[in-house]
Amino acid sequence: MEDPTKELQNVVGLVTTAINPEIQKASVLKYYAPDASFRHPMCAVASGPDSRAAILSILQWYRVLSPVLSVRVTSVTYDAEKHSAFLDVTQTFHVRWSPFSPAPARLLVHLTLRLSPSPTDPTKTVYHIAAHEDFYHPDDLVSLIIPPVVPLVRAALHTATFVCRVNAKVFGALGYWSVSDGEGGKGVHLQPRGEPLPPIGEEEGVELQERTRDDDAHKKLD
């Protein structure tokens, strides 16, 4: 790739939804570094000599499992300084032997790129994928395999939230991570932007003074 911002969306389509296995293999060999790594909730490939071959096998098996695969890149965010890209992706994956109707699943793809000499023109540099990571929410991951179970997973997530709220109140009342009134009886309240921060506690003030003295001492030494 010469321009990741413009090309990444097409690259994702080529390595995941290519119309035939030859195009998919050629795309993986072209855009992934030979020692690229791969992380997915269900499998992982460590960086190593020709680890790209293992990534190709995973992508090929993905197509065997789902001969009809739809992938849509909603947005691409590229950090040119860190050679890092985040892609917001929605895919519809249908297991070949599954009796259930497919459901869309959203994931976040993180790609770490590496500058390398162009194989066709050594005077130019191109970007190769050095690390590929896929991140799913639990319900999106389940929707890839057993879509009817998704409502149960979401119900479990909401139940976990309810349990967190109850536990926060109960253990807060018992003195665990409880919000106090603050110094001088002044509690912590949400304030409009621009309002002064709550007063600093006595211990916090001492700690800040010590840090300031240490910073001043380091500056004098420099």
C-alpha cells in the first residue's frame, strides 16, 4: 500500500471476500508482511518466520466456513505517525452448515503497518500489515456462530450491569470505594464546564507539593 487511508478498505475486501481463492492468496502475500501476527477471539498467530502462511490458512478456512460473506468498512482512522489504523467493520457471516439465518456482527480491526521497500521499485516504500487484531463485543461474536443466542447474551450483559450497580451501592455503604463529603464538608458535585475543581484534600496537597519540589530539583540538575 502507498496510501493506507485510501487503500485499506479495498485491502480488507480482497483478503476476506475475494471472489476466488487465487485472488485472496495473492492479496495476503501482497499486503501482509512475511512475519505478520494475527489475533482473534478464537485463534492467534505469533509473529515469526513465514507466519503469514498461518494467517492465510485462517482466512481460507473462514471462507470455507462461510462461502457467502459480506464485509462493510464503515470508517478508517489512520495514525500516520504511529503507522496504526483502526477500521470499524460490519460483517455478515453464515456458517455453511448452520440452519440459522445470518446476522450482522460489528467488530473493530486494528492494523499495525510497517514501511518496506517496494518489491517492484526499490526506490519507493510501501506499507505492509505487520500485526492484525480483531475485537468483538460478546454479542457480536456470538452472532457469527449462533445468531438466535444473541438476545440471551445481551440479557446477560444487562444483568451484569444491574449487578454492578447494586454491588457499587452495597459495598459503598460498607466503606469500600465510597464517596466522602470531602475537605471542609464540601461534597463532589458535577459542575458546568469552566467551574473550579473540588478542593484538594490534605494528603493530596502534600503529595502535589512533593512532586513539584522533585520536578524543580530535576530542572536545576538539567
